[in-house]
Amino acid sequence: MARRKKELPELAEVEITGIAAEGKALTKVKMNENQPEAMVVFVPFGAPGDIVNLKIDKKKHSFAEAHITKILKPSPLRIDPECEYFGICGGCKWQHLPYEEQLKFKRQQVIDALTRIGKVEIPEVPMTLGSEKIWDYRNKMEYTFSNKRWKSWEEMRGEKNCNEGSNALGFHIPGSFDKVLHINHCCLQENIGDRIRNFIYNFALDNDFSFYDIKANKGLLRTLMIRPAMSGELMVCITFGEEDKEKISSLLEAVEKEFPEITTLVYVVNKKLNDTISDQEVIIYKGPGFIEEKMGSLKYRISAKSFYQTNSQQAERLYETAAEFAGLNNCITVATEKDKPIVYDLYTGAGTIANYVAANAQKVIGIEYVEDAVKDARINSELNGISNTEFYAGDMKDILTKEFIDLHGYPDVMIIDPPRAGMHEDVINVIKEVSPKVIVYVSCNPSTQARDLSLLNSQYKVTKVQPVDMFPHTHHVENVVKLEKREDIKI
């Protein structure tokens, strides 16, 4: 006979005391009288100062997870969220907190990561650079079609009627990979995003188009990407799960007619099990197949597969911070071309940072694993008349050999902008062997950045730190760190 699962407790009148990782709030409580000391409990959508009732959902040896069943007394910090889907979609977990407080929590998140995880000495960390736009700031949104619309408990219990049916176009529900929350309005992108998404959804329903079934891997409509640029150009990319040419053409024709402001309309037929289109052919229906985005005096060409920071205005502040830390911003003047530094840009992507700093460098060597991104980087240099950049595709540790460095010159400055997982230890060892005078580390994940800084700490000291908020109302924060070689280290 199976052992009956122990019912987890409910806790009354608990005060939320702080903010933790992944956007959750936290408190400390004793579950029972026999517990020697209070246990940390992580609580989504809480605000420091809330007095709440909690239901424990999961209990581990050293911590627990819970959800709020009732707010008895709201925190003085708590504000009304802007979005009707707050607390369900999981995308903007801090909408109930004032933006100024979000910036403080993000700064503290960086400090905690670097000191507690990295255990490195850091200078005073300035306040997080806030975003001028905190709504309608995203230049890229991706939505999922599904034949399994997420339903609320009220709907499932029959307490609430809903005429939306079982199809949805929106966001995956956290923890339910096969359920999608249908949305009518998203606060993160300009109104054109809502208009295009809702038009496509209604057209699909009116014409009996099938929505994707993730478990069965079938259905015509799969994903939708909308990319408006600050330049005024607009890209729409629709991914289909089946090759029904007649239906595909009818939808694309309708979208083009309804939205003449779309400058590039492309589509993909993806029949494989995952949603990534990096290995799929992008077919152009209208326009050149790309949009151009402006950043300062530069412009960047963006295709459906291109990576580009999703907050265009903040991206410029992020790159200006990186350039300043590297001594490569436009405020610095250099006597001759030979006096300019040689720069290596690792994880260069589409060459955004490389091209941004190129004017103040002798040359910039960009290295990136994804070959398509390197092609974009070369195009972006050509587009801006930049001739002192070179880009190479391949594994970082395989490219950064002594022969490669002898050929291109030892870097004075190395800029690093890795993915969320941070750097492989082999790459860190190569960087230590190359031993540039200055390293500028740009990260979208302070925790993995802290781990990497710990491995560099014997050779480099952290001399500057600047958090930058690219994603208002989320717990995510970019962080730029300047590392300088310790004076007593000789390579």
C-alpha cells in the first residue's frame, strides 16, 4: 500500500521580509514547535512588508516554497499591477512593486551574487541604470499557438463562463509546458503587437485553422514573432507546423493587406519537435527579409534568426557602459592609430558591441560559436563602413590558440558577453593565458558571472560594477564588470 503523502501546513499572519532570486519574495518561519530555527520560505508575488496567509507547496531540508492564499495587510510598497494577467503568465513578476524599488532590488541582487557566490572584493556598486520606458519597451515578442488554452480554476469548476474555446495565442504557463495563456493585451510592446496578434488569432478561428498540439506535434499554426524597430521598420515571422500552402498563403495575404506598415513578412515551416528556428529556412513573403535598427550613429541589420537586445534604448546605455569601462567610448581621444588598443570581443553575436567600439580601437577581433551570427556581424560592419573588424566562427577555446593570437596580436582589452550559462572553465583558462590588461564582462546572469569572476580572481581584480535594467518588472538584470590585471601577476 502506497504511503499517504503528508499534508503540508498553512501558515497565518506571516510577514514577507525580503526579495530573493528568480523574482520571489521570502520570509522565515517555524513550521512547528519542534523545529529548532526558522526556515526560509520563498513566496512568488509577495512584497516586503506584506502580512499574509501562506500555503506551503513544497518543503525541503533547508527551505520551503509557498503561495499567498490571502493578503491580510498589503505592504506600503505594494502597488496595483498594470497587467490583467499578472500572477498567471509569470512574465513580469514585479509589477506590484514601484519601479524605483525594483532598481534597488536588482542592485542588491548583483551585490549578493558577486560577494556571496563569487566571494570577490568589489567596489561600491552604483544604483541600477533604469529604463526610460518601463512599458512598451520590447522590440521583440514571441507568442505560441496552442489547442490547449489554460483555464482558470473558476472555469474548470464551472463558476465562470468563457466563450474562448480551447485555442490560444499567448504565453506558456510556468510549470505547464503544454498549456498556453491566451492574451488580448500585453503591456511590454507597442500597440501594433496586440493588433497583429489579435488579428491573426481571429482570422485563424474564422477560417478553422488548426492550432499546434505540442504533445502530438501537429497543427498548422505554431509560433508568432513580432519585431518593431526604433527605425520604424517592422518584422513579422509566423512559424507553421504543417506545409499547407493554400492556408499559409491566405493568412499571409490577409496580414499583408491589414497591416501595410509591416516592412518584412517572413515565415517558417517547422515540423520538428522543438520551436527553435535557428536550423530552419526562413522564407520571405514580403520585403527584404530583415529590418534595420539604429543605435547612436550605427545601424544594425536584424533577420528573424538574429540576436539583438530586446530593449533598444537600454541596449545603447548598456554598450556605452561597456565601452566606457573598456576605455573605448567617444569621450576618450587617442593620439595615433597605433596607440589605440587591440580588442577581442568574445561571444560577439551579430557584432553589436564589436561594431559599437570599433571607432576607438586599432582593430576588433570578434569570436562567436554560431556561424549565422558571424555572417550578420560582417554585414553590420559593411553596412556602417567599418573596416577594422574581423569575425570568426567556432568554439572559443579552439580558436584562441597561440598561433591565432600571434597572427592577430595580443589583446589590450577583452570584452566578454556570454549566454546565461556563463563561460566554460576551459575558456576562462584560455583567457587567463592570453592575459589582457583589461576585461569587460557583460552578463545577463549575475550568478554565473560571479562564478566566472571567482575563477578569474587570482589574476584579476574587479574595479568597476554597473547594473543595467533591460527588463522592467522582471527580476532579470544585466551587469557590467571591469576587471584589471593584478599588478603582481606576470604571464
